[in-house]
Amino acid sequence: MVSHGSSPSLLEALSSDFLACKICLEQLRAPKTLPCLHTYCQDCLAQLADGGHVRCPECRETVPVPPEGVAAFKTNFFVNGLLDLVKARACGDLRAGKPACALCPLVGGTSAGGPATARCLDCADDLCQACADGHRCTRQTHSHRVVDLVGYRAGWYDEEARERQAAQCPQHPGEALRFLCQPCSQLLCRECRLDPHLDHPCLPLAEAVRARRPGLEELLAGVDNNLLELEAERRVEKEALTRLREQAARVGTQVEEAAEGVLRALLAQKQEVLGRLRAHVEAAEEAARERLAELESREQVARAAAAFARRVLSLGREAEILSLEGAIAQRLRQLQGCPSAREPAPCLVPQLELHPGLLDKNCHLLRLSFEEQQPRKDGGKDGAGTQGSEGSQSRREDAVKTERQGGTQLQARDEAQTPRADKAQTPREDGAQTLEEDRAQTPREDGGPQPQRGGRSNKKRKFKGRLKSISREPSPALGPNLDGSGLLPRPIFSCSFPTRMPGDKRSPRITGLCPFGPREILVADEQNRVLKRFSLNGDYKGTVPVPEGCSPCSVAALQSAVAFSAGARLYLISPDGEVQWRRALSLSQASHAVAALPSGDRVAVSVAGHVEVYNMEGSLATRFIPGGKASRGLRALVFLTTSPQGHFVGSDWQQNSVVICDGLGQVVGEYKGPGLHGCQPGSVSVDKKGYIFLTIREVNKVVILDPKGSLLGDFLTAYHGLEKPRVTTMVDGRYLIVSLSNGTIHVFRVRSSDS
């Protein structure tokens, strides 16, 4: 009894994949099986045959073609049987949705049979009800299995049909394969059995299968064991690769932290040494000024007495000279014999003594070693990894001890002269800072943070607190500058200010930034539905009115107008809020990025993988797909900006990359490397030289790319106060404006090598 449950039939389980040729992607025709057990159409294999060999498209194994051609490859009778099952379901003339009877034209002589209602699984014929009844009553066919056609077409009898299905001999049509020639390992029908295999020992198919099945099952069991071993080895290899990546990430983080610690210590020593130098020079100058004042006073007294004596001797008469001779002689002897008031102080000229390690080119503070690590097979803890970490920790401690031996006195002097702070500074909750806090957190001219005044414990606590928001992946090394100077642009902190105003009903959510006039920025606050104006110093300048009900998303300033996207519309308004035109955009995007072209008279907007450019009159000037229609796939530019060179730079969330294209849409550069830390690229800005500043919100970073899209390194990190950076813009090509998720805006001056 065949089960008519809801489980999939044999045909449903195999036909979608097993019966399709991997070359032509259609149903197999004349299926031939290669020695690697992959099956393809005979014609498809003939097209692949080259120089007497065929290379399997799936496993890439090269197979020699028999001398008779690809037709001599073994015929896959298993696939042929399934194909016959498929053809039986689909065959038959349809009339009112039902196939026709196959026996009516033979019995009654009619051209077309009646509608079929049953099927004989042995004859593989569709039968009407009358022919089905007669089929069961004849001597030759009374043992045939006749089933309901609806159930057959539903797949209820696939297994039974497979059991009754006989493989046909390819040389003798109509003859079923019944025997196996043992010496030739060839399937035979009755005709083939007579000649030329008459003298060969042959077995019926059922007996031959029973004899050969155990050997095949034994081989299959061996392959299953090999598969288990391969799976275990693959799992061990993947675990080793995972451990390698995790250890590499840990070592990279340790390198960053160690290098940053050394840099901070070196910069702190720099400030301390420069402070001592300034103090010494000031004290020496003060002492020198006192001595110079005394010497000048004595010089004036002596010069005046000498001048008086010369006048008397040159102009006085004898009586006058003699009357003054005693007083003059006494005064001159007094001045001549008066000793110096004090001995001249020795001039202490400062000299710089460098640690020997700084002058030794072979002195490496950071060293990388590689240790062999045995793969884990028991699932337990990795002893090799633990030993490696302990060994590396021991080596780090030895290096620290060695370094301290040459600089213990200098470190003690530094700690003795380091002042302590009375209390730690706490940032205000609204993101604003006092003037003292701004000065304390303002980076120096070289881009690094100011040394914090306070004890060592305070430094450690603050350093650990900042590390919580930093990506644990190592940052890429800085690359050389394109102009050959070897110096990259550096950030110099300018100011920080909140964007929440007294009239706001909700916390700001900044979704767009753009330069607006001289030294001003325009802020799109989507949460409060307003465009706010601020100076680069944080002074609030008012708003640009927007149409009622609009929530501005992305914004760009043109020559005498403001363009912004809201919902599925692009608006162009005057600075007074008058709507000049609006255009409907695609509804398939949640937001549309807007950017002004360098000429200032056109605006670009990203729409469903395209970039559309409109002029000041609202007419579509151009429209292109970055990379063209033949590119790798549709792009989704969530952030968009333009460069002074006229290129478009966008953050593509579809391809997870930063794409750079020219005005015609040709891609001139693209970056999708490890510097993204597995995150989607965020807001992009371009400076006057074409350097690209890319925001990665999840790891609190702004990285820098060269104009061709190659990663150069980190520009801003959490150490610069970044906490969930959202949108950036560039003002005058020299000021990078960064908005945070809490509504705070940081302003950094981008200092290049020539500024």
C-alpha cells in the first residue's frame, strides 16, 4: 500500500536539482556519467571535449574521452528512469485539462482517445475508464498495476512506478535490460544475450545486484569514514583559522595600545623637558637682567666722572684745575679701585641627552614572533595558545625591564616633577564644555591630545574608559602621502558645541550637514523638522524655514538656494524658505543623499541606485548608474558628496564599499577593505586636495582615503572625543565638521603638510 501523505515524492525531491544539467541548466537529455560520477547531457559533453579530454565543470577533474566519442561514456539509467517518470507526467494530449487515452486509437481506430482517468505503471500508458477495466481482464495484462491518474500525477505512486519501470536497451528498442555480463560488466537484453555474449557467464539483474551490493556498501562505508575524517579536519582547520584571527586581533590591539602608550609617554616627556627648558631660560634671563642693570648703573657713574675730569683738564684754568685736583683724584681712585659687586654667574647652556635606544636604528620597541600552535581535537582549552600568550607577556615584561634600566632616573625625575590635579574634570551632560574643559581637551598642534594633569591612577582609569568604545581590530598602517612629503593631514581640534536650542521639543537627530556662507554650516535636524544655522565657533544664527510638515534629511547649499531631501521629494528653497521647485523621487529608498556640485549651480541626489543631477531650474541635467548597467550589481548610495576635482564619492551599502566615479558615472576608484572593520561605510567628506574622510559609526572612527580610494589610516578616533559619529561635512576644504548621535558637533581644522 502506497502512502499518500504530505511527504515529498521521489520526483519532487530530485527533479529540481538532480535532473538538471549543470552545463546547459536544462533538463538532462541523453545523460552520460563521467568517471567522477557527475552527469551531463551527451551534446554538452561533446562541446566540452577538447584534445581527447573532457574537464568536469564541477570537480575540475580531467577525463579522457573514449575512442568512440562521448557517446561511449556510461549511460545513467537511473537518471533516465527519473526522466521517463517526468515525461510520463507531462505527456499526453490535453483536452479540457486531461490527457487522452493511449489505447483507444489502437482498439477503435479513432484518431484521438477519450479522456484518461487511470495509468498502467507496467505499460506506462494513460487509459480511459473502459480501457482500464479491459486492461485488468486480459491474460497478458491482468497482473499489471493500474492506478488512479490523479494520484499518479500527484506523485503518490512514484516509488511503485520506479519498481515496475524496466530499463530499455539502447541497441534494441522495446527490449528491457534483464542480464549482467560478468566478464564485460555490461547490461544485456535478450537480443544482446544471444550474441556476442552467448558464451559469457551472465546473471539476472536482481541476482547481480544482490551479489555486488555488499561490495558497494563496503566501499560506501569507507567513503563515509573518509568524509567524517575530512569534516573533522575541516572543523579543526576552521577553528585554527578562527584562533589565528582572534589572536591577530588581540596582538594588533596590543600593538596599538603599546604604541599609543609610548607616544603618550614620549609626548609627556616632551612637554616636561620643554617646560624645564623654558623655566631655566626665564630664570637665567631674570638674573642676567639684574646684573645688566647694575653694570649699566656703574658704567654711567664712571662715564660721568671721567667726562667731568676731561672737561676740567681741557677747559679749566690753572687755578681751577688745582682747586678741583684733589676731589677729582679721590673720585677717580675710588672708581678705579672699586671691586665688582658680584662675581658673574656661570651661564648654564642646556644640552639634550637622548636615550641610546632612540639613536639605535636596530632598537625595536615592538617585536613580533610566531609560535607553532597545535590544533585542538578534544575541544578543550588551547594549551599552546595559553603558553604563547604567557610567553609573549613574559617577553613584554623583560622588554619593559630592559627599557627601564636605561631610563629609571629620567622616569623618577619626570614623576617627581609632574604636578597633581585637585579633581578630575567631568563633561557636562548636554555635550557642552566649559572654557577650561575645552582647553584641557584641546589637541596640540601635532594632532595629539593635551597631556592630562593628574596622578597615574587617574590616567589609567581614563584610558581604560576610552578603550571601551574603540574597535578591537588593528588599524591599518598609515600610507605615504601622494605629494611625496610623507605627511598626512592631521586633525587640530577647534571647538565643540551642542545643537539643541530652547525651542526644540525633542533631542536633535542630525541627518545632514553642509557649508552655508562664509564660515557657517547648515544643520538638518530631522527630529525637530528644522534647518539650523551655526557659525564654526558654535554661535546660533537662526534657521532656514522649510515647508510645513517636511522633515529634512540630507541638505546641500547652492549659490543662492538650499536643496534638501524629505521623504520621497527633493526641494529647492531660497534662504528665506520660499519653495522654488520640488521633484518626486523613488519610493524604494528610505532616504536620499543630496550633494552640491563644485560649480554651485547644480545638485546631485541618489535615487534607487542612480545619481540624478538637477540644475537651478529643476530640470534633470544628467542621470547615470555608477559603473554603468554592466557593473557588478545595483548600488545603494546612502551618503553622497562631491570633490573639488568634480568626482562623486558615495557610501554604497549594497556593495559595502566606498565608490568614486567621474561625472559620466565611470568608477575611478573603490574601497571595500579591512579598514571598514566589517561595518557599513558612513558619511563621506572631501578636502581641497581630494582626500576622503570616511565615517565608521560603529567603531567611533573617521578614516582617511587618498583620492583614488586607497586607505591611508585613522584620522579621528574615540581619543578625539568621537562617540557614535553620524554625519560629516567639509567647510572651505579646511574644516571637518563631525556630528554625534547626541546632537553635539565637533569642529576640527585639517592641517596638511604644507599648511
